[in-house]
Amino acid sequence: MRPGPQMRESALETIIGAAVLGVAAVFMWFAIGNGTDRAEASSGTVELGARFNSAKGINVGTEVSMAGVKVGTVRNIRLNTERAEALVTLAISRDLVPLDDGTTARIQSEGLLGGSYINLEPASGFGQIEPCPQGEELFGESGCGEILYTQGSVDLLTLMASFASGSGDDSSSSASGSYDNTMSSPEDDAGVNTDSPQSNGSVSDTEDEPAGETE
């Protein structure tokens, strides 16, 4: 008995439906896998905060390093209008935490043509820097998760200009000093010898001595 047209159409619909479900399952598997990878990557870092007088040169995604090795990135930068300072959130590798509370976060430049990065310089202190517990936020009243010692970026062009102006002043002052030392005194110009005051006295003594009688 041959299958009728209705049976063939039903089988075709079943095959198409199964294919659609299979494709949907593959997409779901990829979506769940990528979400898990992102969650694992996020759990591998913790957030710490740093306050800078100037955050010039750094942006979201700027590298955070220690001893030349990348240990994190800049996650967020915002302005504290009350104190006119930059609040920088750092995503640091969990392996580095806790940090010693003497650690310094310093914005450094790779050179005149290079970019900037944040360098962490560890130093011992009286305690450790722990991430904020659940329910507390960075830059709050508790001060949790904050790196206390920071140094903002330095404008290299301004620094070089200041050095150049300082060296120019030093050279001009040294030149004027040498000129003053080579100037002769009025007594030297008049030809007066002040070092031997007895020379004039010996001449007068010779003239006053009476001539002896000749025999």
C-alpha cells in the first residue's frame, strides 16, 4: 500500500520541524556557552578604586600593570564634582587581591609618542586593600576597595619646558658671575700696590739719612 499525499506532506512537515528545532538548539547552546565564558571571565577580576587629581591620558580599557605585566584594565572613569577629582574604577585580577594598603597607583606614559597606563607599585603598610563587600559601593563613606596613594599624569611637554627655562636661567647667572669675577678693582687700575706698604717707607728712610764724613 503506497502512502497517500497527506501522509507524505505530514512526514515532510515533521522533518522540517525537526530541522528547525535542531538549529534552535545549536543557537541556544552557543548562547549559553558564551554567557558562561563571560561570567567566568568576570569572576576572575575584582573592582578596586583610585582617586586622581588628573586622569588625563587614560580611558576605559587602559591597561593596568605591575612590574611590566598586565594585571587588569580601567573599567570606568567619572568626575567627582564636589572635590574636582577623577574616580577611576579598576578591574584587577583576583589573584593580586588583597593588595597592601601602601600600594601606589601611578599614571605613567610610555614615551612622547606612546600612550598612558596605570602602574601599581606595591608597598607594605598597616593593612590590606579588600574589595567592597556585598551591599557597599566604591568611593563610599567606608572607603572600601580604594587605593589610597595615587599620582596623576604628568605633562611631558610642560616638564621639558620647565627644565629648559631653568637651565637657561642657570647659564645666564653663571655667565654674569664670571664677568663680575674678572672685573678689576679701581686700585688695580690705578697701579697702586697695596700688598707691600713698606716700600715707600724704605725710600724715605734712605733720603733722610745724613751723608757720612769722608776721611
